[in-house]
Amino acid sequence: MLFIQFIATAQVIEKKLNTLSWQFKKQLEAKWYKASVPGTVHTDLFNNKLIPDPFYGTNEKQLHWIENENWEYKSILKISKQEFIQQHLELQFDGLDTYSKIYLNDSLILTTDNMFRTWTVDIKKAAHIGNNSLKIIFESAVKKGKEEASKLNYTLPGDEKVFTRKAQYQYGWDWGPRFVTCGIYKDVKLVSWNEAKIISIKNIQKTLNDSIAELEFSCEIKSDVDANAYIDIIQSDTKDNSGQRTTKIALKKGIHSYSIHYTIKNPSRWWSNGLGFPFMYSFKTSLSYNSVFLDSKYTSIGLRTIELIQDKDSIGSSFYFKLNGIPVFMKGANYIPSDNFLPRLKKENYQAEIKNAVDANMNMLRVWGGGVYADDEFYNQCDLNGILVWQDFMFACAMYPGDK
């Protein structure tokens, strides 16, 4: 019984906090209103009937005041004894838009300034068993951008938006209105763990031919211990143990990457829409220490070669792609965010969009740099449906400051 309890508290435990009782208000005002997570301040205001429909008539112009205000969100975070006795207790924000200060029990635990990344903070010292007050203050990105712009003795084309790591389309574009929003626009999680956890897994294709595929699993691990541990890689589509590999590694304290070699015999290739089947391999990668399971992550990869061909000719050079050695005529479109307010998009929206691309005989989509790095489900659907992705970095149609 004691051994079972030790296993239960050793593994990484993730708990989504989206369903907590979240509230929001304009800073310095007294009354709080119900909020949704994931969400945005514009949708929260609309859901509480505090503003009209942003997309009706010329309502957009009436709502520009929202971007110049600071907004507060709060909730009560209940932490169990089982969670608290773990060595690490972390809050993970998958997406915060954009400038925020996060307080736990009135202690400032995190300051954020980038919409495009995940933010994680250990809260063990600020938290306690039972009810904990969690508050997030979002500062006006418009005011922040204008403050940064005023520090230069020249003007950059692109207005205040170029000073923020934030979706540029929110500031208005030729295809959409200006709604510079803020909020908790992706999942919030409470993560507790002991000894070590997997931060990320990268599946890197090293060699591919008709007889063999050689992969490298690059496992980034955060550890509290210097000790021997084991990484298990299981290929999910094999019916026996032939797809399982166990590798002994020497864990080191801190964050380190560990490379694991993996081979697939007689591999099936991934093909784009119109050329063949987009075959995907799926894997579960697990970490264990002292015979105790600690953490696992699921990844998938399509095995293919992709080459940009730029052969010299009489007028310059060619520019086309070969997929698995075959020249491919690229047919596609620019992909912009499908909604001004990203949390309104669900899994079925991404499925429908990629189906439309497939039905239109497309084989590539370009993720435009004025939006966001698309939702995981977008890339998953591209993988499963044979759609190549031309991925922009999140910069678009402006001149950006040349700083870090």
C-alpha cells in the first residue's frame, strides 16, 4: 500500500484550472463579473452584456476604449495536500495576452510580456494547502507600445504594434477590424512533480530510405537529481513489443537534453494531398527513476524528405520543392486567424478548415506572420490530411526594432 502511494505522488500531475470560478473587472472599478478561461476581455464584456456585438455595424469604433484600459482577473485556487507535498508546484499558462502581472496570495510571482510563449512559475513558496487567491492584472498593450515608441528619436513604420510580441492583426488590418484585446486566451494548469519531468520531445528524422528510417528523440528533461534513469519509447501502432526501446540515461541536475536513437524498418512515407497517404507514426516517451514512473509525453512524426530546389538557369534559378524526391506543384493559401477572438475557435473549427483545404485540392498552407503560431490542432490536422505548412515567424508588414 505504501509503495502504491509513492507511485501516485511521484508522477507529474496536471490539473486544468479553466473551470475555476473566474471573474474580471476594469482596474480601479469595484464590481466583478463572470469570466471565461480561455477567453478575452472583449468576449467577457460581450457575454456580460457590457458592450454591444463587436462585429455589428460600426460598433468596432465604439469599442476602441477597451484597448486603453487595464483589466483584472481573479479566482480561488484550491491546492490539495497531495499536490502540495510534491517537491515542485507550478502554474503553467499556455497563453497570456500579453502584458500581465500575476499575484498569488498577494505576492507577485510572475511578469509576462509575450503572447506567443508558455509561461511557467514555481509557486511552492507562495502557496499553501487549501484556498489560494490568484489574480492577474493585464496592462494596456497599446500604452506599452506607445511608451516604447517614445524612447526612439525616430519613427518606425508600423505604429505601436511593432514593439509588442503580440498578434499584429489585433491592431487592425485590411481584412479585419481593430480589437486590441487581452486575457487568458489558452489553458491554465497546476503542475506538481517530484525528481524530474519531461519538458519537451523532438522527433528528428536523420535518415530515410525504403529499407530504414533512423530517428533521434531529443528529450529535454528538468531534474533535481544526479542519477541513473530510463527512457522508454513505445511506437503505438505495433501489436507486439517490437516498437519498444528502453534506454538508460545519466540524469543531471538542471535542464538538459538527452538523445535517443530509434530505427524503423521498411518505413511508410508521408505524402501530401494528391500524391499519396499521409502516414503518421505515433510514440509514447516515458521517464522512470528508481523503478517509479515519473512522466510521459506523446508525439508523432511523418517520415518524408522535403527539398527546396534552386538550380541555376539562364534567368536566375528555379524555386520549387521535391517531396520524397518528386517535384510538387504547390497549391494553397495564406492562413490567417479564423476569429478575432482566438478562444472562440474549437477543435471542430480547425478540422473543418483543413477539410476545406483538402477538398479544394490544396497541399500547402502558409501561416501568416501577422497572426499567431496556430493551435496544435491546426498542425495536427495538417499532418493527418497531407497539408504542408509554410511557417512564418510572427512578424508582418512593418519594420521592427533591432533589439533582443
